[in-house]
Amino acid sequence: MSRLIYIADPMCAWSYGFGPELAALLDGVPGLPVDIVVGGLLPYNKKAMDAETRETMKAQWEQVARETNLPFSYDFLSGSNLVYDTEPACRAVVAARKLAPQAALYAFHEIQRMFFSEGQDVMQGEVLARIVCQALAEQGYPVDEATFLTIWNSDVAVKATNDDFLLTEKWELKGFPTLVLERDGKLELVTAGYVAMPRLIELLQALVDGQEAPPAAK
């Protein structure tokens, strides 16, 4: 049995950019399961970002926007007391995974979309509850916000999220997004970092065929 493991962070700009590419890949390989592991870009951060760091992050977002043509809202980065902690959003994905594993990836993408394109503060539980519950309902898994928040606030979700972070460290990943193919208990790297279609499908097909991927087009 084969499956894809997608390791990413909902507040990682390159993971946001990778979303449409992953969706296109999955459309091309229907029936191949994909599980999401939250990587923890900046978890548990309590330090406010200084102006230089905000400008650096904005420049990265602008680069992702140029390469992917995805919409970005930069208002979120304008706050002088911005604390960029990705753990709450990661924990929301874990909560979605517990409530409706089949819809967790969709919820992940919706958190990304509402953060990067709409500028919503996905470090707040009430905001996350609204986004995730709407996403789950759209996928046929209605959950009320109170139930979501109970799970999101639970020690079980906190530990499960940290377990994902520890797993990411154990795998010694070099960055997000990372896509891995698991076959017969063996992990094989599809890509570490953003890759667009059709290159992405070439990398996966090469693994399946047991061949070296052709060089990327220049």
C-alpha cells in the first residue's frame, strides 16, 4: 500500500504556493491517499517581529506571489507588535485531522487561503474555529465551533501537534513544503521545497518507476 505524506505549515508561504500544484498532482493520481503532517515553521514563538524581519518576510511573500500568481494580503505584516507563532494554526489542522481525517488537507488549504489572501489572524482560536468548521462542512463533515475548540484546546491536540513537530525533526527535513512517498514502510522523497507541475508529477513517476527523474526544464 502506497501513500503520500505531505509535511508543511499552514503559515508557510511556500506551502501556500504549493497548494495548487499538490491539488493538480492528486487529480492526476486519483485514489492515492495523502496524509498531512504539520511541520512547525515557527512554533511557540513569543517574540514580536522587528521591522527588518517583517520586510524580509514580505519580500518572500512577494516572491511566492510572482512565481505562483496566488493572491496575498500584506496587511497582517504591518502590525508593530506582530508575534508570528505557527503552532495554533498547526494545531487546528491536527484537530481537523481528528474530527475528519478525509477533510484535513482541505481544512489546511483553507487556513492558508484565509491567512495569506484574506489576512485573517489564524493564531486566534475563534478565527480558526470558523475557518475549519466551514471547511469541514463544505466537505460533508459538519462540526460546530464549540466542539472544534474543545478539541483544539485539549492536551491531546497539543501533544499530537508537538508529536508532528518531533517527527519532522526526526526525518531531518530541510524545509517546507516536503512531499514523501511511503511504500511498504519505506519513505522516498518526492520533493523538498516548492516544485510546480508538470515537474512534480515527473518526480513522483520516477520514484514509482524506480528511475532517476529527468532533468528539470530550463
